[in-house]
Amino acid sequence: MVKLAEWRGKELFRRYGVPVPQGQVARSPDEAEELVRTGAVPLPCVVKAQVLAGGRGKGGAVRFANTPAEARAAAEATLGLDFKGETVKEILLEEKLAIGHEYYVSLTLDRNLRVPILIASAQGGVEIETVDDKAIDRQPVHPFPGLAAYEKRRAAKLFGLSGPTARSLDLLLDSLWRAFNQEDADLIEINPLALVGDRLIALDAKVVIEDDAVFRHPEYAEIRDDRTPLEEIAREKDIAFVQLSGNIGVIANGAGLTMATLDVLKEFGGDPGVFLDLGGTDDPKKVTEAFLLMAQAKPKAVFLNIFGGVTRCDTVATGLVEAMRQVPAADRFPLVARIRGNNEKEGIEILRAAGITATPGLKESAQAVVAAAQGRA
Ligand code: GDP
Ligand code: MN
């Protein structure tokens, strides 16, 4: 998932004609003060931490400033802050607007209905999860004609808007719909959508781009906001690699088996960390690259859970042994392999001959790797 920071989301809004406050991003207190002093950002202004987590308003990550000095102070208080596990590296400075009312509006894909839906609520400005379900309106949208006039009118009615303000909601929803489609978004959320006088302005922007469409959007390739450096390298090599906080590395083939393996390790008191999905590959070069990445993550032990289906266990085993040889001695990790399926006997023999603990039993191998990670083996 490519989640855009608020300021990127608002840049996107601007391109599609969704009204947003005048503002600019800053990465240092000096820069923040300068933006205000030169009038690039009008006073009074809002200083907002650019993190992907929500709840910034309540969490002290949205501040207000009336002077350049206050803008600097707000920047100093916010930059470098740890907000729900993310370090604040950027802040968005924007003109502070007088809010008449806060609404909620979003477009997202409904996976059950398999169509986009327009979600609207007159109770915006708070996390939508906390809003009473009865106050949330959901309208499925036909993907080909797009938002219909009556669907937009229903939203306007829900918001209690009429005249020019209802018309501007109509235009805004059209822009949102175009952005949703052309950007291959999974979610576009405006919360709050603020009524300022008789204008509607997006005070916040949450945009998530569908992963499978990212190849159509090279402009997002540079966004690595929520990837670790190793995950970034893995992505470039097209390896499915995710870093969690635990100390057991997991290598499996197929997303389902990988997830199930994490559960099994937890079940036996283990703490799975990095996991790596070999998918259908037994390409020795790719397996070696995957192992080298795993080594860099410095796991205490690695659990290899392979099901030999189309790829045979012996082919996989040969590749694994070769890959393990390529890992520098200093970076090698205790390896426990559970290998099942086509030619499993041959596979296990190849692994054992190379000094790797290998069995077809899930329980015993999971327990062995947990013990190894806890230094009991
Ligand atoms: P979130 O809490 O992380 O979703 O951050 P938001 O961008 O939604 O901002 C939280 C709250 O800050 C909003 O609901 C507003 O109440 C307030 N806020 C943000 N921008 C402005 C502004 O321009 N003027 C005023 N008065 N309040 C603002
Ligand atoms: Mn918000």
C-alpha cells in the first residue's frame, strides 16, 4: 500500500480541483519560520505533523501559531517527535481557517460489493470509527458512469447544504471521483471537510494508492514513508519481505503458508520477526538474494517452511544450500527447515548433508527453532 502523507494528498487534491488551504511543507524550524515571515503561509496558521497515523488533533500533533516565532516554536515542538511509532520529519504549515462545520467524506473500494462506495457523514473531524453507524451514509457507486447526480444530492442533503454550497459539494465530489479513478486509489478520505463561510475545503487528506497499480504511477516509486531500508531493497529486487519486531526469521513459500507459519511460531512461544515469501520461485539467484537480505536483518534463528508443490523439495533444498553458502560466515544464522511435498525425502537429505536441521514435522521443527532463538538449542 502506498499511503500518501497529508501534504502529498493535498497536492493531489489541488491537481484535481479539490479546494485545500494555502500551505507548504517544512523540514526544519528555520524553514517553518521563514515560510510564515515571508507570507508564503498566512497567519494565523496551523502546524501539522506529517505522519501517517490519525488522531493528530487530539495527540498534540496539530498546533496553531499567530506569529513567526510561534510557528518556529510549534515546529520545534513537533519535528523529531515520536508519534505512534513514527518520527515526525516533515510538518505542513497552512493558513488557519474559521471552521463553520466539519463533515466526513470518502471514496473507497467495498470488497464485498466489489464496487467503489461513497461514504459521508455530517459528523466529521473525529475518527470515523467512533461515529455512530446510523450517522454514516454509504452509497455504492457504479464504476462506469461514476457518481450520479442523485448520489451527490443525497450527500448534500445529509450535510444540510443548498444553493451555491451544495453546488460546490457537487463539483468537489466530481473531482474526488476523478482522482480516485485516475490515481488508482484504494481510499481517498477527507476528514474534516470543512465549511468555511459558504465554501467547502479539505482540511485533511488521506490517500492510499492500490499496490497493484503502482507500476502505473512511477511518481510514487520514491515514496518510502513506511518501509524499512531492508524492505526497500527487497522491493527493488521484487522479493516479498516484511520486518516485524521479533527475532525469528521466517522463510516460506506462498503468502498463506507464510502467515500460518507466523501463527504456529507464536503458538509455541516464539517471536517471529522478519518474514520472507519465496512465492513460487526456486530460482537459485533469487533464493540467494533472499537469504542475504535475511542475514542483514540479524535474526536469532531462521525457520524455513517449504511446501514442495510445483517446485520440488529437492530443487528448493539444493538452492537453499547454495544460498546458505553465499552468506558470509559472520552473518550465518541457525536454520531449522520443515520441508514437505514432492520429493521431500531427497530434499531433507540434501539439507541434512549440509548440516541444516530438517524434518517434515511442523510441530517439532517449530519448537526447535523457538528453542534456538531463545538460546536453548
Ligand atoms: P487528524 O486528527 O490526524 O485526522 O488531523 P486533522 O488534519 O483532521 O486535524 C485535526 C483537527 O485539527 C481538525 O478536525 C480541526 O478541528 C483542526 N484543524 C485543522 N486545520 C484547521 C484549521 O485550518 N482551522 C481550525 N480552526 N482548525 C483546524
Ligand atoms: Mn483528519
